[in-house]
Amino acid sequence: MPELPEVETTRRGIAPHLIGRRITSVVLRRPDLRWPIPPEVGALLPGQRIEEVERRAKYLLLHTQVGSALLHLGMTGVLRVLPPDAPVGKHDHVDIALEATTVGARILRFTDARRFGCLLWQPPGTTHELLENLGPEPLTDAFDGDLLWHLSRGRTAAVKLFLMDNAVVVGVGNIYASEALFAAGIDPRRAAGSVSRARYARLAAEVKRILAWAIERGGTTLRDFINPDGMPGYFVRELQVYGREGEPCRTCGTAIRQVVLGQRSTFWCPRCQK
DNA sequence: CGATTCCCCTGGGCGC
DNA sequence: TGCGCCCAGGGGAATC
């Protein structure tokens, strides 16, 4: 389940192989991911040089002069740089072939078993509608406790859902939301509007700390993140609350509890989080 | 506008 | 070993 750290790790992993390299062809084996792949992807990309590989929220953008491929990995999406003759698996939906260099030809392969991912098109000089109305990146100065505090006034939804709202801040997925709220000592069920300014400052700091740590960790396990079923960058043994219902809190020993918020499993320590 | 629910999809785990 | 069942979840879309 790629969260922001895994997407950023993917970007760092593939970018050196892509930037400055020309696309020779595009193979679309499965034209219907979450949404149909628009015709521009196959029609315009061949012949273009990839100028930059950008991440915005959990989206990746491959920029060329004629437009940008917009990718989301969904739940099970994986991007790998492979030799052109790599055997094609059942869920290998897209290949973007790259011109040969001294190391030989390569393809960028998009694999996605559940097809929650997407491959869309963004014309030059435009912002795709999916990228409009997104909140700030969590690792920038634009994201801080005051932002959370201001946006949350009057909000009655659970603070965990508020934290996962992409219009508030992007890239905080289900696992990291539970972990950050634990680290900040905030009950995930609490109404967002009832959390104090000081506690939001703490929460923002913990979100930054945890995401930065996971990105750093992902960078050290680059070879492992290609495992689509793993939890790249974040090891199960290091989770404080996620997936630990009934197990003792690592801080106080109280049994971790689970509740469903917004159709998502949520974990917290009833003693450490208020 | 905000809150809530639904839905897309398939592999993995489990019970029988 | 095989089969049916349930669950996971990013996040847009629809509904209340």
C-alpha cells in the first residue's frame, strides 16, 4: 500500500533512469485502470524526452514538452525500470519503453493487481483537476499546526478523518494517520474542532517526523520496495498501534483498541491518547 | 459547505 | 487441495 513515503521512494528510484531519456514507444495492455487511459498517452509520448519526474501528493508526473503522464499507484501499483525483455506478468498493464543508453534499453513498467491506480494526461501549462484543491505537502513549511487548527474550527468529524482529508494536507494515509495520532497523544475519534492549537502543533510535528523517517528508511531499502505486498519503508515491527488490536501499548501496556472510522480501521491506545 | 457512505478491484487468509 | 467468504484500502463520486 504505497503511502507518500513509498511514492517518494519510487520517484527517487526511477527518476535517474528516466530524466533526459527519450521514450520510444508505449505499450498499453490493459486500457482500463481506475479510469480509461486517455489516447494522448499512447499518441503523444513516443518520441518525447522525459524532462522531470515530479511527485505531488501520491501522484507522480512524468513531464515532457507535449504534456505529462500523471500516475497514481493506488493500493497495489508498482513502477519498475526493467530490461525490455522482462517477462510480462498478469498485472503488467503499461510499459513505457526508453531509448537505449550505454546500459542498454529499458522500460518503465506499471504493475497494479487491483487496478486502483491510474494513468492520466495533463496538457502543458495546465493542472489536472485531480491535483486542484489539494492541501499542502506535509513536509513543507506550508503545513503546520496552525493550518490544522484554523481549518478544523467548527469541524465535527473525527480528527483522524480530518488529517486524512487531502484538502487539508496530502499524503497522510491510514497507517500514518493512526501512528501520528498516537505519537501526538490524540484520540483519533475526537472531533477535529475540539483539538487545541498546541496539540495540533504537536500533531503536525509528528506527521513530519514520521513521514520523513519513513522516506529515509525507504531510501535504505530501495530494493525491497518493489515487493508489492510488503510495507516498504515501514516495518510492521516498528508500528506502535496500527494492526495491533489487543496487543499491549509499547508505552504503557494497555491493550490497543480498534474502531472503524470512515470505513477504515483505526487503532489507538485508550490510555496514551485523549 | 461538511459529513457520510458507496464503490472500484483482487490477493491473501481463513474455515470447512 | 479446493472453494466460498471476508477483508484490506486510496480516494473520487454520490448522497444526505
